[in-house]
Amino acid sequence: MKNTFRLAAALFSMSVFAVGHSGTSFAADTARARAVESYVNVPMPPGFQVTVNELEGPVFTDAKGKTLYTWPIKAMRNGYAADPENKSVCGDKVVLKSAGLMSPYPGGLDLPDPETRVSCIAYWPPVYAADDAKPVGNWTIITRDDGRKQWAYDKHALYTSSLDRVAGDVLGGSTMARRGDSPAAREPIGPPPAIPPGFRVISTVRGRMLLTDTRYSVYESDSDGPNKSNCVNDCARTWLPIVAPHSAQAQGEWSIVERGLGVRQWAFRKKPLYTYSEDEAAAKLDGGDVPGWHNVYTQTAPAAPKDFTIQATLNGDVLADAQGKTVYYYSCGEDSADMTPCDTMESPQQYRFAVCGNKDVGKCLRTWPYVVASAGAKSESRIWSTVWVDPNTGRRAQPNQQGALNVWAYRDRPVYTYAPDKAPGDFLGNNTGEWHGRWNGYQAFWIRDLGGRGG
């Protein structure tokens, strides 16, 4: 059956980054494309819908706007974790011991805060199906061990997240590679992007980045006209036109440019598309450094608030505070059967205190201070916010509570600087913690990492 395409009409209101160096900036990319990503209008059971998220693009939500997640199985060092196909292992038992999946730590260790721990389904409520519900397309129904019916998509059980508080939140997980490195993370799911065969879209801190199906970056040129390529001869040997097969047809935001001699080239939003002959690896941003050329995004991510800058470092471009100090985010995935996150203000803080100050809270605050929001600061996006935190506990606090700090948070998780960083561009705290900071620790907030793609 022929797919139909649907374009969400909303536009983002985006602020602009301050840039701490010359050259092509994230701000320039952000200003280029403000439309949101279009998606394939797939069949859905009654009660489900699609919501376009600022960072993750189109995601499936329930009737109340709660984002749907899967828990895809993942190989750990000492076994496998999460849901196999057509089965949910997220139950109602409160787990009190470690699983031993993340060596060198053995299983059977006491987990923190036993008196306040909750079950997996309290953290990740299953998306239950009515007794008379029927499968629709890729939506199927599985039977849980407790006998209840649960919706699944592409053979993976579906959940909502207790971290998502209002409609449209996507705080329970991410498809960005930076979050996918943490243990057995939950992932938001959505309909396929409305792209022709031969392309794919990935989530990055810059936005939803368009790639070829071999994962090479896609570029556009300022020199081209609407549906007209001016890149010929030597230019076309450096910037390789992405050829559309003879059977290809224009669809939605996608059109076809006739280059002559029967050669047809794909165009997106009327801009002819190319790959860069000097890209040596997947998902690179190097071509975007060439004046007049830009990476292509189906939608750009909102820029950080005005309290932040971007600084050039030896390893790429990094988010920094107003004084130019590198900003870090904290990641943590717990070694339990439930694999619950431990990087939120509601989760046990013992993990972070152990990494940032060897359990000394005062040392943590001196070494990894929060990025305090300026007076009256506010965010124009949903992925950035100001939150009140009790610095002595790491827990959420009431506004203006005595001793509390109003700090910046990315996806509702506070961000930090690192005291030993002295000059703009220093990133001495990068990868601090367990397994390069990915399982429990700090990583620099890369806007552009020369060792990989942005974010």
C-alpha cells in the first residue's frame, strides 16, 4: 500500500547561540531550517497519536500525550538486559540487589535507598491494551506474565515514563548516540521519517540529521537555486550529487532536479543534495565548514539559552557557560535488573556523589559546580529549563527554598562545570567516571566532536 505523507505544520521559535570562535557555527545551522520533520502516516490503533518533539522528531504518544518507549534488549558485559521480542520483563517486584551485568562489579550488592525504591512498572508504566483491542499494522499485543495485555510496536513492548510530567515530554530516554551508550536505555519510538529509499535520519544535539543509507552526511549549497543545481564540473567531483533512480518520484518535501544527460538528483525542500568526497567517516560535519555548504537537517534542535556560549577546543566545539567554562552533563545507568536511570534529581544521588567527590558532598560542589541560571533567565525551548535543586542532597527543591539553587538543566537533568578547567576551551573533566563516564560520570557537552558527529 502506498505510503501517505504528513507534514506537521508547527514551527520552532529558536534563540541563537553566542559563538566563541569564527567559522561555521551551530547558530548558523539553527537559523537555516525551522520546519519540523515530516513523517509517514502509518496506521495506529485508536487512542494513539503522533507528537513532534523538539529533539527526537515525531514520536508516538498515548491519548494524554505521554510519549511511548521501548526497552530494546542489549548485550552487557556479563549477559543481556531488557526486553526480548514479544515479551516484557518489566514487572512489579521492587529490585533491591545489583544484577552484576556491568563488570567488574558482582551481582547481589545492595542497591541504594531500599526504603524508597519502586518497581519497574512504577518507573515505566506498561501501555496496557483493552481486552477487545486488535493489532493494527506494526502494533501488536503481548500477554504479560501477570496476564494483562500490553501493546507492542515492531515486536517490542511499549511503556510510558514517570519522568514525563506533561504532554509532549521526552525525558525518559533518547535515540541520540550519547544516551544510547548508557546501559540498556529506554528509547522513544515514532513513525518512520518521510524520506525516500537511500536516506536515513538520526538524532543529534544539533537536530535530526539527514544521512545516506550508508550513513554519510548530506549537504546543500547556498549557490544552488530552488530545484536547480549550479554545482558542475570540478564542483561536482568534490560535491557528489545524490542521484535519484529513474523510478523515483517527487513526494512531499522531496523533489528531483534534472542535471542533464538523463542524470536526476534528489532535492529536499527545493535544495539539491550532495555528499562530500572528503568525508572519511559516517555522519561528519566537515563539509559544513566549507563556506556556502551546510549539513542538512529535517529539523534543527533549539539552541541553548543566552546564558551559554560555544567555545572552540582541541577536540571540537563545546557548550560553555557565559564565562567560557565547558559545560558537562552527567549520565548514570544502574546495574539492576530494571536498569533504571540514576542521573535524575529523583534517582539515588549516591552514584554521582561517589564519582564527583568520593562521597564528600562538599567536594562535589567545589569540583563539579552547577551552572546557576542568571536572574530572570528562561528557556524558549522544552529541552532546556531552569530547576531548583538542593545542592546538599542533589534533589529537586521548592522555588526559593532556603539554600536551594536555581540551575540550568538539559532534558530536566542539571548541567555542571569543572573546577580544574581554567581557560575557555579546557575540557579536563571529559569522560570522568566509570567506563569513560558513560555508565556513571561526566562528559563534556559536545556541539561538535572532532572524533565523531556533533553531539
